[in-house]
Amino acid sequence: MAYLKLFRFRNLLMIILIQYLIRYCIFIPAFEANHVSPFLNDEFFFLLVISCVLISAAGYAINDYFDMRIDRINKPDKIILGKKISRRHAIFFHTFFNILGLLLAIFVAIKVHLLRLTAIHIVAITLLWFYAIYYKRRFLTGNIIVALLTALMILTVWLFEFWPRAIFANDTFDFSYIKIIVLVYAGFAFLTTLIREVIKDIQDIEGDEKVGCKTMPVVWGIEKAKYFVVFLIMILIVSIIFLQDMFWKDNKIIFLLYSFLFIQIPYILVIFFIIKAKTKKHFGFLNLFTKLIMLFGVLSLLLLFFKL
């Protein structure tokens, strides 16, 4: 159980869920409708997903390794390293998972005849390392890195399937609409993660401040950080309104209703709650609530499966 907590197994399950939903709710129906075969079969796609999961797990391990001082202040009752798991084991799993994840990525990239795709995983490994040792403690930089890496988990599925197809396949079908859908979900993942990361920084301000971190709540103060979160939420809500206008014109009312009920209304509630929030418990609740909104956003892919 301690290892599951160290590697954030719930977050890893989210990665698996979204990557499989992207493939089987968007890509496969489109391929079948146009009578073309995917570049990656089910077995190689599974290896691609596992490579992403392993590199993410390695990132969580190294993040906890360098965060021990902060965690002793912010969550002393939830510390795992040094109590249930040795720091040496964390470094071992960080190294082992990164190597195995990269090897799997190389194997899959060779399968699609495009070895340069492994640059995605190398960039992710590098960013996770520098995030843990430096950027997490910088103003907004660490938040943006985590948000970009979350979006990259979605884009990786697209790149491994459609980059080789663009080079080697002679498809006469236009798959640009799939690219648009993927970019919409990647953008949603980026903004939602960025919102949640700033909320987490507000929640952890006590420990961050004591060890000299320069996160947004430390530099700007909690109130300004809260209004920055509200600003990000407004960008997301307005962006969804543009999508809803398209849904209305295309008579896709189910998409309009789903986005309104499960994304916009919950985020309006987040605005209300965060303005009122005062304690660490309040921000902890908002952290979990935004995770739930992201889950609902991911599950909207099931609607696409039935419509495509």
C-alpha cells in the first residue's frame, strides 16, 4: 500500500483511462469508419501506455525524494519516504522505471519506424527531474511544467499514431477533425491541471514558505493566487462556451448539456468556494474537486464514442 501511495496509483489510473479512451473512443471508430488500420496494434499500444505510466511513477518517486523537508511541515502524517519506504528504494525505482519506460518507448517507436518519437519520453523524464529538484520551487514554472506534461500524455497517443501515418501511409482520408478533438482535450487537461497545481500551492504554502520556495502564493500572497485561479477558470469557461456554440449549430445538444452540467457548473462552484476558502482543509477539498471535474472531462470521451 505504501508503494501505491508513493507512485500515486490513482493518478496513474487516470493516465491509463484517458489514453485508452482517446484511442478507443476517437481513433478506432474513425479508422473503422474509413476502413483503415491503426499503426499500433493493441499490444504495442499497451506497451506505449505502460511506458508513460512508468515514467510518471518515476517522477512521483523523485518528487517525494526531494520534497521530504516540505512534506514534514505540510503533511507530517502522510510521509512515506524514510518511514515505510527507504529513500534508497525511491531512487532505485526512479531509475529503474525511467530506464524501463524509455526502453518500451524505443521498442514501440521502432515498431512505427520513427525512433525520433522517443524524444517525447526523454523530454518528460528530463522535465520531471528538473521539476523535482528546482522548478517546483519557482514562481509558476513548476505548475506550467506539470500542466504541459499532463497535456503531453494525451498528445503522445496522437503523435505515435498519426505522425508515422503522415509520413508512411497513403491515406486519402482527412483526419484533421481528430487532431482538433485531441487538441481540445489536451488544452482542457492543461488548464485544469494548472488550476489544480496553483490550488495545491496555496494548500502547501506553510511548508513552501519555510523552505524558501517562490511559488505564486508565497510571492503574491494567497488572495492574489486565488484570483489567478479564478482568472484561469474564466478562460476555461469562456473557451467551453465557444465549443458549445458549435455544438448548438451542429445540433449536438448532448455535448452542450454535458459540458454545462459537469464542467461549467462545477467550475462556477469552484470560483465561489475558492473566494470563501480560508483553511488548508478548504483548499484540500478544492484540490480533490478539480480532480473530479477533470475525470468528468475525460469521461466525456464516451459521448464521442457513441456519436462517432
